Amino acid sequence: MKMPHLSKRQRTLVQCAPFNDERIGDRTMRAAVFRVKKTEEFSHQRAFDQALANLVQAIAIPNTVTEWLSKGTFVAAPRRTWRQVILNPVVLAIGIAVGVIAGIFVFKLLERLNEFPGEPTAKRLLTLASSTKPVLLDPVKTDAGALGDFFFMKHRLPHYDVPAEFADLKTLGCRVFDDEEGQQIAQIWLVEKKMQFFLFPADRDLKTGAVKHFTGWRYVDQDRWTGAVQEKNGVCFMAAVRGGENDLRKYLDKPKE
């Protein structure tokens, strides 16, 4: 019987089919074998495969090979390249997670390094600035630089002085109050639109009681308000404005007379 026409895939399956009478598990191979099972060509192929298998089984295995296999010595699997390891989805996922954690850690570290003594108090006062109404203040119309004497004479608060950069600004009112930590805070309302001043005690070391000094102006922002903070003689001064740093730099960057 002549071999029927088979596709390339079917012919390959027939050539790989087992030469015994056991049931073929693969459905596609089983169908291909069924079509050629009664052909002379297939019978010759099975006979040849069977003869070759018998020949292979008759070959004695050398003792050296038997000992080699008994020791579990096998061909090592091919080593993965660095590229294959890196492109592994699990490795990629772990790498991304580690990168995110490292980024958060660096951000928090930089934030901590840029923090200055008194910053938490300054942020609380910026929140207060956004809610304070002028009617809560005592009306005092003068130059901001003149209020240092006023705070000392009326409230016994030494060094509650407004820096020279802001001393010429006109005031509308001021007040002195105790915050939640019992610190005396001076608040000044200005004619200058959306601008306030705060003076408060600088942070101190809990063990020694020494003032935690810092130099220069430091910026802080909260609730769409920005503050420029300076420490001098154990007292922090903060100019607060509703806006950004640029709204304060025009005062800090102006040439001193």
C-alpha cells in the first residue's frame, strides 16, 4: 500500500512514533500513524527502528561509564549569562522594589539633613498664619524694627527683635501668646499684603539646655505659606508670606545700607 499524502508536520510525527504497540498518548501523532499504519513504507520503518533498538540494547556498557554514572557525575547545565539573570522577571521586580525603597530612604535622609532646629514650630506657625484674623491682634502701627523694645517693656521678652531686612515695614498689630508647648510666641501683622512675622524661642538641647544655633536664612513651607527663618541670641524670627520663596527673596537679597 502506498503511503498517503502527509503534511510536513505529520510526516515528522510518523518518523518519531514509537515502534511498539503501546497506545500513543499524543492525539495528533496517533492520527498521523493511523493513516499510514497499513502502508509498506511504515512497516519497513518500524522494522528498521526495532532492529536498531535491539542492536543498541545488545551493546555492553563499559564499567567506567557505569561507575561514572553511579557517582552522579552528569553534564553540567549551561551557565546563565548576566543578561539572562538581569532580564528575569523576578530579578527585575526585586530590583525595582529595592530601587524604590532606596529612593525613599535617600529622600528622607536629604530631608532630615536639610531640617533645622525649630522647623516643626515654624511649620505650626505657618498653619496659624493662614487662619489668624487681624481682629485678634492689638493695634500697633509703627515700624517693625521698633517692636523689639515694645516686647521687652510690655512682655519682658528680650531679643525679640525684627532683623534689619524687615525693620522698615509698617505694622498693623501684634500679640504675644503661649503655644501648645508653653513657649511665648510674638505675632506681628503687617501692612504688607499677606505677610506676617513670628518670633519664638529657639530649640534647646534636652540634656544641657544649650541653644541649638544655626546660621543664615532657612526656608520652610506649609499650607501654601512660606517662611524664612533666622536664629539670633536664642530667638528665632520668621517672616511668613502666602506664596513661595521668591516672595521673600526680594527682601533678603536687597542690598544693605
